[in-house]
Amino acid sequence: MSLKALRTLVTIARHGTFARAADLLSLTPSAVSLHIKTLEDELQVELFDRSRRQVMLTEAGQLAVARAESILSAYDELADTLASGPSLRGRLRIGAIHTVLARRLPKALLWIKAHHPQLHVSVVSGMSAELARRVEDGELDAAITTEPVSPYPQCLSYTPLFEDRFWAIASPELAGQSLPQLLASQPFLRFDKRAWAGRQIEQELRKQHLQVNEQMELDSQEALARMAAMGLGVAIIPIADDDLERLPAATRLPFGEPQLTRRMVLLEHDKSQRRHLSAVLKTALDAT
């Protein structure tokens, strides 16, 4: 009985299909099926009821998944314990929102490479809500996201890292106008409402009873800032203080009363056995 087969079983149980498990585990569908067939032959039980349109766990399969999760957790904990010490080794799977990936994370990864050369870090990008789900499902060990906005998985906890402030950006030719005047006269370039930062913006607009004429919706802060500075409309985006001067010449107004901020956090599962590894990421971000 292999650990790979047990991971395959658990992944199918969590995500509902063999195809999704194959994608997440970087396996072919035939390899996933072979893992399950091998387990069923060794255990002499059927783990899935294949008579239904949607693959369902049998009673034996549910018990096997529970035991497999326990075995995998114990193995991961053992591997991490043995890897602890002056030079950490192993694999750390992290996620990050686009702005962190483009700005702060590269330097942190270089710091980790220099101080813990045997610790291999894999990175995926996405929106905060998506990354939170992947941490919840065990696909990621940790993620750098916006501070969670309800609703979000309650099994997650987070550690604050740093803050960004929200600014309204418009063409320099519109200098001198108030935010209500800008929003009344210009198209609104919206930050994606699916993102937690987008939800914050929407909540503040409603709080101030500000009406907008929505022109487009994007999840790229840099693209929104450039479009607004060129005169295509007004954008409201979170920006780190050290990135303000890198923006193109534009009218900038603080957004929110008081000015709205978003905290960037390190998101982890409450039951994670790999916090000593993800703590290295926080140390690297603080050091750079």
C-alpha cells in the first residue's frame, strides 16, 4: 500500500471526481484509477460505488478515507519533525495574490533560497477567496491573502503581515475635484468584486452612498491605475505606500472615511502540521 495511493484516495474524496484529483495531483486519469484499483485489491473492498452517475464513497471507502487522512497526517508530521533544524528541508506549498507575487514575494523567495537551500517552495497565484479554499482543502500549506472578509472558512487562522491603503486614481487633468464629483462625471473602473479587496470597496461605496457608472471590472491593480491615469475613468485600488511613487502621474485621493486599509495576512489551516515551515515565509517577508 503506497502513500501516493492514499493521497489519491483522499484527494478524490475531497474534490468529488477522479478527473479533479488527477489535475490536482499532476497525474493522468488512468494513473488515478490504477491507484484506487490497487487499493481495492489490497484491501479487498470496493471504495467507491460506481453504479451511480456521480462517484460516491462506499461505507468502507468512508472509513478508509478517515484512516488514510490519519496516516498521511502522521507521515507528514514525522517528515517535518525530521526535517527541522538549522537547515530546513522539504517542500512548502504556498499561494499568493497577484500584487504580492509581483512585488514582495520574489525577494522573500531569494531569502529562503539563501538561508534554507534544502527547502523547496512551490507557488501558485489566485484571488484571496480561492486561495483560502485551497488552504482549507489541504492543497496549500499557507497563502498570502487579504485579511479575510466574511464569509470565509472558519477552520483558517491568519497572521498579519503588512498593510496597503486604498486610493482613488484619476487623470491628472481632473485634479481639484472631490471623489463624489469624479464618480459622478467619470466611468468607474471597478476592482473585481470577487476579490476580498473588491468587497471592501463595494461596502465603503454603499456606506458613503456613492453612485457609480461602472465601465469595466478587472482584477489587476496596475492595469486599473494606468487606465485611470490615462483618462479612461476613476479606479479605486489598494496600494502599498512604497508603490505610490511608481504609479504614473495621476490625481490621487484617499478613499474611505477614515481612509480604508487592507491587511495582508499569512493564512493557514488551524490543524496544519507545517507551521514551522510556513513561519519561514513570514521571517523572509519581514527580512526583505
